[in-house]
Amino acid sequence: MNISAELTLTPLKDNYEPIIIDFIQRLRASNLTVLENPLSTQVYGPYDQVMEVLNKEIKTSFELMERGLIHIKIVTTDRSDYEPHF
């Protein structure tokens, strides 16, 4: 089963950009389909592979920041080819 996951990592500190950039770069290195926009990052692929990568990379990011949160939405289909119809 393929999934789509939308992630918003929010370090609760002033200098937040380096942690977010590092997180996205590590996701890109996973060989999954990764797309970014100014508000979130989307990851697409097989469920087990996506969840394994997310588990590892979220933990790494949390270890790099004193306080932070992550919002995750997961859809049970690969929506990487979505194009608006309007």
C-alpha cells in the first residue's frame, strides 16, 4: 500500500531554519518522492518504507532541538501526481 504524508516540522526556537533544512535534506536522501512548499513537506511511497524513514528522521530532528512539534497527515494513497482541476 502506498501512502502520502504531509509534514510540518516546527522547532520552538528563534533559529529554526537549520533544523528544518536538515530534516528536508535527510528526507530527500531517502529515495522516496519528496516535495516541498513554503508550509509543509510531502513524502510519498510504500507505507512501511515511509513510516520507517519518518520514524528515524523525526527522532533525529527531535534530538537536535530542545523543544519542537510536528504535524503529520497521512492519506492511504500516493497523491504525488495530483494536479488541481481548476
